[in-house]
Amino acid sequence: MRKLLEFLIGKRHWFLFCFLEIVSCILLFYNQDYHRNLIFGSSNTVVAQISSISGRVRSYLGLRDENKALFEQNGQLQLQVIKLEREIAYMKAHAQTYDSLFVADTVTMPYHFVTAEIVNSNVSSLSNYLTIDKGTKDGVKVDMGVVTTQGIVGIVSVADEHFSVVISVLNPKLLVSCKLLNGNYHGSLVWDGRDPRYAYLDDLPRHAIFKEGDTVVTTGFSTAFPPNVMVGTVAKFEKKRDQNFYSLKIKLATDFSAIKSVRVIQNDFREEREAVEEKARTLITNKTE
């Protein structure tokens, strides 16, 4: 307390100066219209600047919800594209029959999306995985395909109640059946563990016709991905040693270092298809024995 009093006494001339400055400003404000208007104008400018900055901050924070809504809307549009492609294929197959007039009633749409956020991801290791914030409680199951607005991402390898782990395309353990959009020649997409921007489409037949820049999409042979989901474009090609197959270098459409949101693909016919295929394999095995 004593030191505080000594400090106040020692600095009393500064306190007196500040007090007099405040009194003079008050007197100047109330007795001079020019200075009063000047202060009001300056304060309004400061308030306007603060309001503008605050508005920009609120607008930026609102972009997250807006982007999420746009991402979900884009997913619905992608589902509609898949449905239209199925209807077109059906119409081509039944072009000469009366049934083609009722395509809307006969073509079903088994695919649905579960939107998820990536909570952990890596692209720098040899075996890359990513973690999403949706699990079995949201309908996510093992072996479901995962995509983004750009293209394929990977396949669910582990699913817990609230989180799931996805094995990325950037993992040599994952093979995805893919094809050239023009020509329907297909092979297996695999990553060589080097550049995260590229993967390789192997086992493409020697008679396949293609060129650099051609689009590569999924075949739909597995239950993980519908047909014609974007994978990437042909960047380079070379023949294998036996000269019977091509190996295409594919520039992946998905930028794995920048993705934040993904869609998990639910296939309503998955269990039925897997069951009938397993039944067929069992019958064939029994016959060969």
C-alpha cells in the first residue's frame, strides 16, 4: 500500500495532466459544433469499419454450412446422373420392345449417399488410410465405396459406431476395377507407392484403342462403386514385357491432399448380389469336385 501511494504521489503531475486533457476535450466537445461534428463523423467511420469486418467474419463462418449444403446437393445430382445412365442403358437394351415405354417403372435406383467429413488423413506413406466421422450408426459398412465430387477415394475397411477407416486408392493393397469410358476396355487400378497424383491401370488388353487424355471410370463390376464414377485421365501408356497388355499411367481426378468431405455409397442390392454370386461359386466348386 505504501509503495502504491509513493507511486501515485510521484506521478501526480501526469495524472493531473491527463485529468485536464479530459476536461478540455469535454468542454471542447460541448461548446464547439465543428469539433463535435468531427468527432461524430470519425466515430461513425470507425463503427462502420467494425461492422464491415464483423459482417465479413460472419459471412466466412457461414460458408461452412453453405458448402456442406452444396456438397449434399451435388451428391443428389450425381445420383440422378447415375440413374439416368442406368435408364439409358436399359432403353438401349430394350429399344425394340414395348417394355422400353415403361422404363421409369422398371429401372430401380439402388444407390444412396452418406455424407461424411474427414477427421484424419495421410498421403505421404506407402499404405494410406483416412478416417471419417460416420460409422455403423449412420449406415456405413465395410466394403462400401467412398467418393468425392472429383472422383473415387477408396473403400471402407473398418467401421465402428461413430467412425470408419477408409483404405485409400493411394494404397497398393487396394485394386479397383476400372475401364476406359470410350471403348469399355477394363483393367485394375493400382497405386505404385510413389506420386499421389497418379496410379496405374494394368492388364488392359493389347487390342484396346485409346489415347492420352481419355477418361477412366469405374466398371461397376464390384458392389463398392456404381459404373462410370470418375477416376482420372490417361497421362501415359506403355506395354508390359509380355507385350500382351498395356499399363496406363492415370492422372487421378481426386486431389487427396485437399479433400475434406466425402460420400459413402450405399448399395441396396449389395447383399443380394453377393449372396447369389457366392451361391454360384459354391455350385461351380461342387461340380468340379
